[in-house]
Amino acid sequence: MPVSPASPVAKPRSAVEASAIRKISTRLVPFVALMFFVNYLDRTAVSFAEPNGMGEDLALTAAQFGFASGIFFLGYIVLEIPSNMALHRFGARRWLARIMVTWGVVSLLFTWVNGTEQLYTLRFLLGVAEAGFFPGAILYLSQWVPSRHRTKILGLFYLAQPLTTVLGAPLAGWLIGHHGLFGLEGWRVMFLFVSVPAILLGVVAWFYLIDRPADAKWLTPEERDWLTTELAAENAEKTGHEGKHAKGDLKAAFTNARVWILALVYFGFVYGLYALAFFLPTIINGFQEEFDTTFSVMDKAWITAIPYLPAAVVLYFWSRHATRNGTRTWHVAGPAIVGGVSIPLALYMGSPGATVAVITVTACSIFAALPVFWAVPSRFLTGAAAAVGIALINTAGNIAGFASSYITGWLKDWTGDYSVPLYLVGAFMLLSAALMIFLASRAPQPPSAPSAPAETQR
């Protein structure tokens, strides 16, 4: 079934539909988003630790820090697709809970890391432990709502990512300020306290999550019947539906050109996302020398958080607009263009405030596009094919996470500043925009019948 990178315009809702989506939005999505919040905080904690003692204590160069940040993604890639297949087989409740407890334990070990080799090893193992969480969460939420509601649901879920920095950066700064607690350096105290929530949430997830709408006792029988019927009707028309041809459809997910193009689109966005996530605190730390000023640990934490609060607001309203009006190509390509053009401009600003303002525009662009983007793959894949297809796309993002982290650090050491790395970020985001426009241009035109939902919108 040919499907464009667009979602249908939301149609009028019945009372049963409205109440079912509202319950999912208030009961299920916030908990999965909280899991994502803790996940992203643990993943990026090294970015707060490096400029606040860890880099000096472990004698890290920019390239070594970039490699340590990026090797996480190599560990993730090793087990990502097998992990998502296991989630499909054993159920999200068991598998997501297992992932959280495992990564929480590995994250806790960073408290006692000594030396570059140990840092590399633990970052790799953290990636192995976390493998499959993000695509698993995307797949899980996609299995709870029809396609016309997914942009809204994934937008609410994705709010956790920018809010992790809005809340996590000051929290990390506050924890780092407790230097000497338990005889530990401040950055070790931070690792200690940001790891425990993952273990606790994993235990709670085992009892709280439900694998499918049909088993949700907090939905009425009418709501369960409506969701089951709607999702079954959608799945029957998708690649990878559970039937006698499922094995062939799984192969089709690997050979589907749209999946690979979407993987490249996602690569560009994630390259920019993690270049900012891992190096923004270090760039802000460099303001002190560049602009002859001084910041405390908490000052740097609050400055790091600044771009992400507007990004969360833009993400929310951009997702709502896409849900109400139908996802169009420019909902993804437009932010990519803005981000690709804005990030190199940060090099030419004459003050910390102006530089952070331009970086804020880039952050808004990245986070506006991501939840809209993730509504696309589940429109033409389901079952095992969806598990593999979404994991395959996310694998491309993890390759970008490694590449952006290591290449940014290596280029900084080689050239002496962040000019070339930021130009490269802009180039990859512009490539994402071009590929999204190309994908839309190759999509079939929608049926002319007035009653048919739009399949292609540009």
C-alpha cells in the first residue's frame, strides 16, 4: 500500500473516540514520557559532568569526550533491532521495564568511573542496556491510537526530551554543587542520584503498563471495542500485518525505499540534536574565555536550559497544528531548513545572549519536526514489520548520535573551534529537508473522492 509522508486530517470524533483518546493522553502517555525523561537524562548526563570536573579529573580531550559520548550509540545499535523484536514478542510491559532496570544499574556505575577506558566501556554498556527503549516506546504508543491521533500522542510524549534539559540541567547543576557528599566529587554525586529513578520506574512499569487496549480495565467496554476495531482495520491494510504473509511483509520492511529515506531524514535531525545535547554545556563553558566573563555551575546549568523551554512550547503547538490540519511535508522539511540555516549563524554572534538566542531557534526547529516525523512510519508498517522498520530508522539516528558526538569533538581538536562542526550540523539538517521534499514528491496523489481521507499533503 503506497503511503506518503503525511497523515490524514483529523475527522469529527464521536464521544467514545474522544473519551478513549483523552484517557490514553492522561493515563498512559505521561508515564511513558516520564520514562523517556529519565532515559534522556541518563543518556546525556556526561554532557553536564564533562565541563564540571569530569573532563579535568579524567584528563579528557574534546575528541575523547566526543568518542565517549558517541560510543553509547554503537552499543545501542548492536542490540536495537533484536530488542524491538523481543518487545514485540514478550510485550512492552515486560521489555520496557527490563530495559529501565538494566540501564539504571549501568548508569549507577558511572559514579565510580576512573580513567578513559572505563568511561568508554560504561558508555558502550549503557547503550547496550538502553537498546530498543526509544523505538519500543514509539511502537508501543503507536499501537494504542489510530493514525490520525498519533502526531498528537507522540508530540505529548516527545515533550519529555526538551523538558529533560529544562529541568535536568538545573538539577544536574544543583547535584554537582554538592561536592564532597559521601566523599564524592560533585559530578559523581550527580551520576549517583540521576541513576536511581530509572531502576524505580522500571519496577513500577512492570505493574503499571498494559500491553494492548483490549486489556485496559480503565477504558469502558465501548472504548475498548472502538479502539480494537479501528486499529484492526488500519493494520489489515499495512505492511507486516499478522497473517500468513507476515514473514514476507517483514522482508518488505527491510527493502522498502521509504523506510531507508526516512532513516536518512532522521539521521540529519539526530546529528543536530546530539551535537547540541553533548557539546552545548561545553560551548557555554567556553563563553567565559571567549567573552571574558565568569559563570557559576548553576549559571551554566540555567543557560544550558534556555533553548529547550521555547523548544518544548514550539513542539507542543507545532504537533497540535499538524494534528488538526493534517501533517504536511513542510511540518518536517520547514523546521529542517530553519535549523540548517540558523545553527551556523551562532558563530557570528557577538555576545553569549545572542549566541544562545540563535541556538534556541535551532533547538526549536529540531524538536518541532521530530514528533511529526515519527507519526509517519507507523502509517504503513505494523506488527513485526513496524518493530523492525521503526528500529531501523532509529538505528540511523543512533549512527548519527555517534557520528555527531565523535566528529564534533575531533573537528574541534583539529581546527581549534566549533566553526566547522556547526556548519556540518547545518548541512545535515538541510539534507533532511531535501530528502523529505523528495519523498513527498514521489508519493501518490490522494483519491479524488470527497469522502476519502487525504493520503498525500504537501
